[in-house]
Amino acid sequence: MPSRQAGAAGSAALSPDEGGSHGAALRSGVARSKISPMHTRHGPGHSRIVALNLAKAHSMSTSKWDSLVNVADLIWAAAVGSSVTLRLWCSVRLSSSAGAPALAASCYVTTLALLISALFLVPFASLKSIPRRSGPWFGGMCTLPAFSLVAAANSLGLGLVQMVLRLGLLSTALSLDSITGIRGKELWRRFVGTGVVFIGVAVGILAGREVSNLFAPAYLTAFWVACTFISGSCYVFQARLMATPAQQAVQVDKQTDAATDALVCQLTNALVQVPLLVGFLLGGMPFYFHGKDLHLWLFTGFQGAWYLHSLQTLPSRLGYSTTFAVSLWGQLLTAVVLDIIGGNHAFSAGQSLGLGIVICGAVISATGGTGMKAVSPQKSSSDASDHAS
């Protein structure tokens, strides 16, 4: 037998001192070869089994890593939603110390925050990426009414403002898709989801009326609700104008082009508010800047740039629907927490119910798509590609 010859040759090659232990090892190996002929007759088969086991172990390790990456992306998406509410909360704080009436202070804070956010975007933009289409330039003009959100949040509370804002977004997007001829089960899901959101907002408003000192007079409440709804609608028009046509060639790269478009949009939005600021100043409404609020101003600027980067990255990893649903959860939950902690706006059980209904409706709407090109989520961060939102 070949194995016996190999054992004998090995024993002969050993020195007398080594012959004892190594010879015994070789002889035991020969004995095992008799019991398990796979080692001698089926060497290639054994190698394939080992290779398959190694591949399986590597696959399990990769799967665990991908799971950790997905969890991190979900946390990231929730943090993005939270940052939206935190920025609005910072703006409310800044408007309170501006020393001007509600609308005037809101316009002042929003304009300055847009300019600071634009400064954060400058390092990521390029003159070569200046948009030649009209979308980004008109996109900033569309959101002129959005400065009223600061005053509305100061009056209604962050939670209700975020719910009404969501209703405005979904209703306008649904209307535009219906007008443009989009049909099918997806549109029906979005219709149902928007209806559920409407019910949730109604419950939140009615429940809020029962909380003492929560609202101003009814007519003023209706005014702020209308301003918030209109602002949400304007954001939809801005998103449609900012969307990059499929046939448009990339000027530098997708991220740089998107950052430049956002920079142009924010500067345009700030510029169209300048006449309002001048009017407020001429009307005897001065604005005050306090050094103690510097960290709030910096956060409002940083959040704009970080939000843009997140929307370029997360949809390619999680998909649009998941990104939308998780960020909405973070956005609304943060609003409720800040309302409770702040103490200015109590949050009743009825409003909590309304909030839950709004979240359910928004998730139902998200399952119907966003009217945007679908993006398949990636399982690994190394495979995630850049995607301009």
C-alpha cells in the first residue's frame, strides 16, 4: 500500500532519537488511513468539502457585517429625520431672541440660516456645475412661504406642525401624480395613506384644543395650519423643480452637481426674502444677533449640508420607502419629545394617537412609491453607489 511505503520511508529518514515519537505519529496516521480511505482515495472531494465550509463561514461573516451596516443605516435615517425637527426647534429658539414680531423674526432667522447653510455647501460645489436649467433657480422661489414654519411651530408646537407639513407634502404630491396621469395600485395606496394622515392631523388638532394654553385663538390657529400646509405643498414643487432630468449629462460628478444645485436653490431662497426683511426693517422691526446663540446658528447651517449628503446616500442603501418611513419616525418622535421637554406645548393622549395615525398613513403612502425612479437597496456599504436625490 502506498501509505505503508510512505510511513516506512518517513521512519527510515528519522534519527534514532526522533524515531520514537515521529514514527509513532506516522504509524498512527497509517492506521487512520485504513479507517478513513477518503484521505487517500478521495483527496479532491475532501478539498471541495473544506472549500465549501470555508465559503459558508465567509458568507455567514459577511451576512453579519451586512446586518450591522443595515442597522447603522437605519439609525442614520432616523437621525436625519431628527435633525430636521432639531433645526426647526433651533430656529424657534433663535426667533424668540430676535426681538421682533413672530413673522418678522421667522423671516430673519430663516434667511440667515439659509445663508449659513450655503456656506457649508460651498466646499462641495463647483463653478463648473452651475445649473444651466431653470429648476434650481426657481426652486428657491417656490419655498418663500416656508419661513412661516418657524412662527407656526412657536404657536402650534413642533409635533402638530410636522404632522400638518406631512399632510401638505403627501396631498400635493398625490395631486400632481394624479394630474399627470399616473394610475395603478401604487397610487391607490398613496391615496389611502394620505387619507389616514388627514385623519391623524384632525385628531391631533381636536385633541390639542382640549389642552389648556396650547393654542392661540381659533382663527390664528387656522392661519398657522394653513401656512404650514402651503409650505409643505411648496416643498413638493421645489423637489420637482430640483429633480435632475434623466437625459441631462453630468457636469462634474453627481455629488458636486447636486451640492451646487442645492447651493443655488438656497441662495435664491434667501435672496427672495431680502425684500421682506427690508420691509420689516423699514417698519421699525429691528433684529438682534446674540453671541450666545452661535451654536444654534452653526447647527442650522450644518444640518442643511448633512441632510443633502444623507439623501444622496441613504436611498441607494435602504431604498426610498424605507428611508422615508424611518426618517419620518425620527422626525415626528423628536418633535413630540421636544414639545414635552420644552414645556410650552403639552402633548395629550389624543395628540399621541393622532401622531400614531399620521405615521401609519405615511408608511402606507410610502409603500405606493414616491413618484421617483426606484432605487434598489444595497446590502453592503462597499456596494453603495452615490445617488442624487
